[in-house]
Amino acid sequence: MKGIILIGFMGAGKTTVGKLLSEKTGMEHIDFDDKIVEEIGMTIQEYFDLHGEEAFRERETNVLKRYLDHNQVVSTGGGIVMRPENRELLKQMAPVIYLQTKPEVFIPRLKHDHTTVRPLVVSKSPEEIRQVFEPRIPFYEESASLVVATDDRTPEEIVHEILENI
């Protein structure tokens, strides 16, 4: 089986589902945000503060290019689809799974997740978070070979659906 790429907004469950898919398939799990933090030697928030979002997106593209042909389960960052170049790269990778999650589900997760600082949503209201999310929806859909609705489902149910449909 070729690798599996997970895309979706922050709080959609990409890392949780990715780890479980890794266990089920025996493929290594790679989390792009973790890879980037490892490379830059600072948190994503610190990087954003020092260099800005565009520099971060460039780094993200470089990581994506390195994992094009790997047989791994990859959890991407929530904004990977923002660059046209990344969307084109994702289309070369199959399968790309969009973990589709409604704001009513991911906003509470983001507000209660203190393990990761998310620069684009930290200190933002639910409406401001929606304004970050909504423009990304068509890009997620364009990039995906499979869309999996995640609301009110366990990670195990989501993984089962992915494995049945790829």
C-alpha cells in the first residue's frame, strides 16, 4: 500500500487518526508539524512570531516535497492546502484523506488543547476561527481523494472507513 496523507483543519484529528492508521497498517507515522519543529528548533508559534506565516508555509512545502513517495502515514498541518503548489503536490500523492470536521466539533477541541500552540487560532473567538477555516474548505475538497466525515465518530470508526475505501 502506498502511504496515506491526512489533511483537514486544526483539531480534526489528523494526528490521532494518523497514529491509529500507523498501528493498523504497520506504516510509520509522520506528523509534519513535529518534523518542522524538529528542524527549526523552536515552536511553531515562535517561528510565526519571528518569520511570519509565509516562511512557515515555505518550510511546510519543503517537508511535503521530501515525503512525496514515502510509504508512510502522514498527518499534515491544517494550512498545508493554502499554497497552490502544495495542492498540486498533494494530488501526486494517493490517497489523500480529508478529515472533514465541523467548527462545532473542532473549536472546543482547539480551546481545550493546551499541548500545542496554534498561531492562527490562539486567542481568537469562535467566529474568528471560522474565518480562518471557511476559505480552506474548497482547497481541502480539491486536494482529497477521499472525504471522511469525522463528527460524532470515534478514531477507530474513522480509520475503519479509510481502510475500507482506499
